[in-house]
Amino acid sequence: MASKAITIPDAPGAKGPPRPELLDLPAVELRDRLATGAIRAVEVARALAARIADREPEIGAWAWFDADHAMRHAQMLDRHRGTGRPVGPLHGVPVGLKDIFDTADMPTANGTSLDAGRRPDRDALSVGFLRASGALLAGKTETTELAFLHPTRTRNPHDTSRTPGGSSAGSAAAVAAGMVPLAVGTQTGGSVLRPASYVGVVGFKPSFGLIPTRGALVQSPSLDTVGTFARDVAGAALLADMLAGHDPASDCPPLAAPRLLDAAQSAPPVPPTFALVRPPWWDEASLDMRAGLEELAAALGEQCFDADLPESFANAPAHREVVNLAEMAKWLYAYESRGGDVLSPEMRSALDRGNQVTARDYLAALDWVGIYRAGLETILARCDAILMPAAPGVAPEGLGSTGDSVFNALASFTGSPAISLPLLQADGPSGPLPMGVQLMGRRGDDARLLRTAAWLERWAGEGDSG
């Protein structure tokens, strides 16, 4: 983002200083207050500018933010409300957009200087859904180069010497730092679940195909999935509801509206059951993460049982990587051909490896998707959700890496819905650092997963208060 200072814009009728504390409200409550007129969108736009002006120099979450642009959008929303016509279901709620989604009124640089200043002529399909919902599009959040591994400048709000993860670094950090209540990210390997775990927010990766990807950077079409960040499960569900919809150009069948927020706010008919799964790469989790999950499982008592995955699952991360690299080599070829010398060493290496994947190995890796899905279904037939780490542990020190996504491979490769809940923490040099618990659900049953996640969120909160 440009280094110029952010000026807090005036708003018609605004009295007193901006109120950045408005952004600390749960997303659903903020939505409700805006819908009743108790808060105007211009007040939220001023709060947005004030909070970003305060936190952005330290965090670096924004690739593009213009306070005047946000204010003009807010004024338009308020004028619409003043006509007495119905407002959208996300009227006036600020949303950050990962800078790989095309936006007709903002630049989209995809995290690379090769696209610096790029101005798309139309919105991504999901961005159009957000506009129709009345969301206040706050700006574009930082992403790693072409949504892969080369780190961006964003820092972890809990400890700025640590990574916020990637590739949805800016979206996760912006929510964690209170700059926006909601943000959009994407996951191909672990780019929603891992950053959410590192920065201590909720990150929801829906079932593959629930949210259309048309108009977003294509890295790996067999894996790319749009996800959401919020401070609670209800917020993540609210945003996912607005983003979900059918893309006639895709192979995904049209489905009824998922009503994810309704599910998240409903009580399960019986207390949910969980399966603690220690995948073949369990030892890659830190001692703190393993101990935390074991304690969580013990506290759940009879509602949680141990489940094992076959040893063949040890190859799942490698199979996912083969598909990812092969598809990257095809879909990112244009960047390699017009500016390979500008790309990072991580990107050049990945493209080289992708170019060496044979058709036989690529197709053989895809054959494993059905096998892994069947193995997960065997466990999910006996429980509401699978428990496992959302990341190996706390955010790694330093900004030279975005961390390890090994625990996210199964959800990404099988297209299963998964969510990271900030339920655990470990001691850091300057205070506690968050760790996320990953819940995985049955593919296509996102509503049940969110209902279960919301139950666990409430249960854990009641335990803390007790």
C-alpha cells in the first residue's frame, strides 16, 4: 500500500471523533445495528480509516486502501437506505478482499510486481455477490506472490517478529488487528486455516466449489477454494453465505442457498461428537499443540473418541503437492514467460518442478482423492467433525517463511470443509501466542460443520468463564 498518511475523511452530519471501537463489535451485531439505522455506514467508514491509520504501519495488511474511496461507497449505501428500500444482508459491514480478486474500482496486483497497477474491467463473481449484499468493500489485503509461498510484508499482530502465515496473510492479519470484522481469502494448500491459526481468528474453508472462483487468480483449479476470516464462527458463516452462489461456467451443480449463518446460530439436536485424529504426520505438531488437543479431547469426555487413518494417508500431502505444482505450471505460465526473472526463487523452483510432473503422475495423484475421501467418510459416519491441528504450532519466528501447511493437506485435497478455531495457546517470549484447532466435516455438509464449530466455540467459552 502507498506509504502516504491516511486522512480520516469527513462525513455529512458526523459529530465528534471517529469511533474505531465500532469495528470491535461481532460482525453479526454490527450488521444488525447498521440494518436498523442505529449506526450509519459513513460512521463505519470513518472508524475503518481511523483503525487502519493506527494499526497499518505496524502490521502491513493492506495492498490497497483509500479512505476517501471507502467513504464514497459508505455514502452511497446510506443514500440507498434513505430511500426506504430494503438494504442488503451485509449492508455497511466492512470486508477486506485478498488482492487476487478482480475489482473494477480497485487495482488487483496478485502479489507480484508483474501486475502492479493492473486495473480489471470487471469484478470477480464473488465480489459482485458482496456488492449486491451491500457490503462496504474496504480495500485489498496483502497476499504472497501469486498466492504461493514467497512471504509478503504483513506481520503477525500478536508478535510482529513472526509470520501471519500465507497466502491470505493480509486478510487474516487485518481481522486479527481489528481493522475489519470480516475478510476474504483463498486456500489451495493451507492459506486460510494456517494463517487463522497463527493470528488467532476463525478461518473457514468451505467445501470445494461452494463459493465461485471466477475472477480470482487461478493457481490450481482442482484445489483453489475461497474462504472467510472473522473473529467468531457466526461472522465466518455470515460472510460465506454472501459469497456462496452458482457459477454457470463451472462444473459445480447449482445448489440451494446454504443458509450457513442460520446453521451456525442453531443448536444441534444432540451434543456433537468429535473424532481426534492423529494423522501420519502427527509428530510434526509441536508438543504444545499435541498436549492442547489431548487436553481438549479429554475435556470433551465421551463426546470425543480417537480415530486412526490408514498409513497410506501419509502420502496425502505429497499427492496434493503434485497436483498443485502441475496445475501451477500450466496456469501461471504467462507470468513465467513474460517475467520469469522477476519471480521469487520459491516461485521459479515450483514452476520448474511443476513442468517436470508427468501426466501419469498427475493423473495418478488425482486418483487418490476418492480413496482419501472414503477414508474420511468412514470416520465422519461416526462423528460430527474430525479434530486435528490447524497448524503445527504457534506462528514461526521470522518473516522469511509462511509456515507449514501439512495439517491442511487433507481438507484441501479432498475438498472437505474445514474451520480453524482459536481455542489453544502457548507461551511466547512476550506473552501467549494463539494456536488453532481444525475441525473437518463431510464434503458438502458445511452447515453441519459450522453448527458443530459454533457449539464448540460456545462450550470452550463457557469453560473459560467458569
